[in-house]
Amino acid sequence: MRAARLVAPQTFEFVDVPEPETEEGFAKIKIESVSVCGSDIHGSYHAPLPEEAYPLPVGMPCHEIAGTVVESRMPEVKEGQRAIVIPSRGVSGGLAEYITQEAIRVIPVPDYGPIDDWVMCQHTGTVLYSAKHWGNPAGKKIAVFGQGGIGLSFTMIAEAQGAEQVIGIDRLDYRLKKALELGATHTINPESENLYEVIDEITRGEGVDVVVDASGDSVGFETCIKIVKRWGTFISFSLTGPIKERTTFVHADWMRKACKIIPTQIAATDQPTKEIREMVALKDRGWVDPGKLRSHSLDFDDVQKAYDMYANHTDEVIKVCMKVG
């Protein structure tokens, strides 16, 4: 089968490798759509990996995957079923024509609609897990620092759950425009506005009840502590900065705020697909539509272009998918 992998910093190569065999308890999925994630960029594409780390395993870095089951050796998953697939960490990735996986990591999706839209439920499902930590948002002021695909998912969910204010914060105006389309009540660009003054104005000097860090920026942590209200909640989603880079903040600011900081990462739980399954069901009934985040669809041959586009924020990219096969 044809596959791609990272063979040097920011450099992909296509290879021909044998198709994976389907063991007992596994299903084989023909991959049809994959999407680039910010963690692919921070963790691999732009990461200062040692020379011996290359080439990465076949198909990596890519973990947002959807396709059709072509062979199943387990009763829970049927052949012909479309599904999102969560790869096993560090074993294989989605930049290939086929992948095998066990039942817990195969998430069926409906037969209707573009598969490019359904694959968006993977990353928005991880956000749903984190958003559950803000409790009932009705009547609350929620600020989301960073309006990439993850931050926009928080914005979309906060609006759907009835937050009083949803404040999208980002340095890119096109992302802020998208935030307003998805339900943000206010947006702030710290490059052109004084973030703290605008937050004071919007919240009448109270600060926000909940702040979410979806920036991927090591300075975002301190910024979030500064804008949350006293006894508020700070939900940390981002894995920030290069490997081994320290995230710092003024300890006295945190102590004065007495805010609760909650680190959230669905992949570290014992149910890493629960909220992704829930997001599929929520999209199916029309509650939210992660497919609205897809801004570009490219061919598999364009893998280098897709990762460069996402990493460099060109062409007003939000989420980019690639059609495989």
C-alpha cells in the first residue's frame, strides 16, 4: 500500500509498504480521509526531534482518521461500516491507505454526509471531554484563548450550551471571524487591542468565569490566569511549546485569584473514545456540526502542502483534510 511518513524535519516521503494483516479482535479500515492536528505540528512536524527519531513510523504524524471497514475479525464492528479510527500511540498513523485497529478505537459514523466532515468529530470530541469540566455554562462568561480548530470547538460548544458570553481570543482576524460565525459573542485580537482592558469592559471588571487555553503557546498560561475572575475556573487543553520548554506564570497572580486549574487530556483517560462517540451522536442529531471547521480538502499527494499550510496558517486555514485512496 502507499503511505507517507516524516523522514526529516518538515519533510515527508511516500513509501510502498505491505498492507497490515487483520488479527483476531481487530478490524481493517480503508482510510478515506485524514486531517492535520495542531499536536502533529507541535509534537512532530516542528519539534526538535533527535536525528535517530527519523524516519517516523509509517503514516505518522497523523491521528485524525476516517474510512470504511473492509475486514473485521470482531463482532462489534461490521464490514462496510464507515468509522473514525484512533491509532495506537507511536505505532502507526493515518497517512496510509489502510490501518488495523481494535474495537475500542473504531468509532462508527453514519452513512450519510461527506466523510471529511465526520472525521472532524475526532478532535471536537476531545474538546467535549474538556468542556465537561466547566459544568453548566448557562449564564457564565467563557473566554477561549486560541481560535484554531480546538478553540473554535470550545466556542461552538459553549454557545450551544447557553453561555452568556463566549469570548474568542486570537491573533489572526480570519479565525476571529470564524468564531463569530460559530457563536462567539465577542472577539479580541491581542495584536491590535489591549486584551486586559477589553476583557474588563466586556465583563464589567469582573473577569471571566471560565477561561480555556487552546493556544498552544507557552505564554497562554499566564494570560489565562490574568483574565479569569477570582475563584474562577481555568481549563488547560494545550500541550504548549516545543518539547521541554517550560510554561511559567506569576505565582502571586494565581494565589490572589484562587482559581481552579484543571488539566484535561482525553487520551490519558481509561475511556479515550467516549466523548468522540458522543460527538458523533450529537452531530447526527444536529446539535453541533464539527464539519463546519473544515476549510480545505486536498488530495493525499498534497500531504506536504497540507502540513505546511496548517503549520504556517496560510490561505485562512482552519482545518485541512486529505482524501486518501
